Amino acid sequence: MLRIPLYALVFASLPVVAQVPSPPATQREPVLKALPIGGDDDPNSRPLAETPPVTATPEIPQDVAFAKPRIPAVPVPAVPTAPPATEEVVPNPIDQKPTGDDAVRLQIFLDDSKFGPGVIDGKPGRFTELAVKSWNEVNGHPIDGWTAVNLAARKAVPNPFAMAVVPEAAKEWVDSSLPYKRSLQAKKKRMSYRSYGEFMSERYHCDVPYLIELNGASKVNNLKPHDTIIVPNVTPFHIENLTETKFETEESLAARHLVVDTKINQVRIFEAAPAALIVADPENPDAAPASRGNRGLLASFPITPGKPKFIKFGTWELRNMVTLPWWRYDQSLLDTGRRSENAINIPAGPNSPVGIIWNGTSRPGIGLHGTSDPETIGRARSAGCIRLANWDAIRLPTLVRPGATVEIR
């Protein structure tokens, strides 16, 4: 007997819309304002030695900056799972780490709140736990608690999945012939995505295996413009809006402080003078002080730090921020730390080893940047820099600017 999955029957009746306005508040509440995994050697992430001159443009496009949460596509019901007839479906306990759709809701909520959970996959791990701790710290909840954040996620993200359309613009950013050899990459005009599945997975902050889990391998492996697929209902990363941009200093953002913690693989961004965490009651000195949220913590994201022999601990100044940087590939520099005359220039693009943005510090060769492999964030090590997923790295110009302090510890 031919068996048709239940979710296929559900989605077969869904309307397909290429571009739609943001749905009304009844479909999704605004995100509450609170404020990816390899080996020791990763040849795909190296320090940027040089970048070409770019036109100074102080503003980042709103669609790219994630300045305001947006709904990416048409919300759809979660993919249903049919339990055995003898089993009763039991909701996730609100005071524990969630599973299933609630796990996806939580990851989307944290991501939209600027506390990156890593790759959205419905399987919350260490990075989701760190993001929850950050959210709890900001909002004054028990640091290891799950109740408040789960309730907030359920309210903010009633629809964890959406139906998205592969845009026509994807044609300009997908090149299935992109080579792996550096000398051949140098002859290309752009380090593009290698498939439409890769394009859509990064757009919606997940990986190709999770898109396959939601849609099936045949669908994902044969995507083309104007096709529709199910995606996490997260604010999308619109790479087609990126241009070569150099970000200038901005006083309020330049006063901020980044802490790169290489022990837990997380970067935390603070206001220059974070608020006190403990408030005493002057009228009742014997009373226990009341804790309040740390509103000085603005955001946190997963990172992969550089190898110990290359990373430089200390406090540095953020010197430059450039989107779509070119990468100077010098094998001698990667192996020995010394430049040679045999370098080649690798073009910009999402599959560049430095991703789609470079944020250089006052320590030469050390900076924060994107990556060609977001699923390896937290495990594979770069040569000496700090890697973030492209969708997290592109948010840095909205949070900090040249002049900010970068502490690596």
C-alpha cells in the first residue's frame, strides 16, 4: 500500500506566495527585546591579511542589518508527527529544555533576540544553553532556568515554520562549478554558494541536512528559483542586499565592549558601562538585595576561536569593518605566521574562508569574520581569527563600530 506522510497532506493544501508583507500581529507576536561543530585543523578559515579598498558607506541596509525583526515568509503549521494510537501526546514541560516544535520556537526566539543559538535544527545543544543563560541574565531570571524563556518563545513564535520561495536573485549567488582548489578559486568572480539548498539553509540560519529533514532530499537537492520549501520561521539573511561596504566609526557603537571567550566559544557584546546586577534596599539594609537584569549585555553569538599558537589574548581595538572582503591566501603565512611573495587573492562571497564580513583589530591579522562552514562553528578551529556564522557576523555593524574594545580571553 502506498503510504503518504501526514505532513505531505497538510502542506499540499498550503498557498504558495512568492513575496508577502509581514503578517499581522495575530500570527506572530513581536520578538521580546531582551537584551555551528570538525577537527583541530580547518583550512577553510584563515586570518585576513589584506582587503581591497572599498567605498565608504556608513549605513548598512536594513534588510541585512536585522535592525528590526521581520517575518520571512508565510507562516505555516508545524510539521505534525502522528503518535501511535495508544499514546497520548504530552506537551513539553515548561521548566525543561524543550524538544520538537518548542525547541525550534526557542532557537528562533533566541536568534531574533540577538542571542545566537547556533544552527537552528530543533536539537538545542550547548550553544542554545549558552544563549538561554544570556537571555536569563539580561532579564533577571535564574541563570539556568527554562520556564521564562520557554514561555516567551511560545508567545513570540506561535508558528515555528514557514513556507519560503527560492528568490530569482539566488541565480547570482549560486555556482555549482565553484572549485575547491585555491588557485582555481582565484580565477572566479565570486565565492558563491554551491547549491540552492546551501543558499536557502544559510538564508534561514540552518543547514542542508535540516532542510532535508523538513522537505526531503529530492526536494532540497533539486531546488531552483521560484520553488517553495519549508524553513524555520526566522528573520532571513538577505545576502543579495550586500555590497562592498566599509563601516565608519559611530560614537555610541564605538564605546561598546566585546568579550571573546575562547573557553566557552562565545562572543558577548556589552555597553561601555553595564548596569549593576545587584540592587540593595537603602530603607532596609538587612533585607537580601534584589537581583535585576543585566541590561548592559546586548548580544551573544557562538564562535570558533583560532588555534592556540596563533590566537593573541589581550585587549585590542576594533579598527575596520568591511563587507564582502577579498582574502589574501598565503600558505606560508598560514603555516609559519610569516608572509611570502606567493600569495593569491580569493574573491569575496559566502564561501570565502572569511565569509561575508571582516572586522579587523589593532592586532595585525586578528579579527572577527564570517565563515564558509557555519555548521562547524564551535568545533573546527581557524588559523588565528574568530569565526561566526555569516548570519551572526553581519549583525556586528549594528552593534559595534571601529573604536570598540575587543577583549580576547
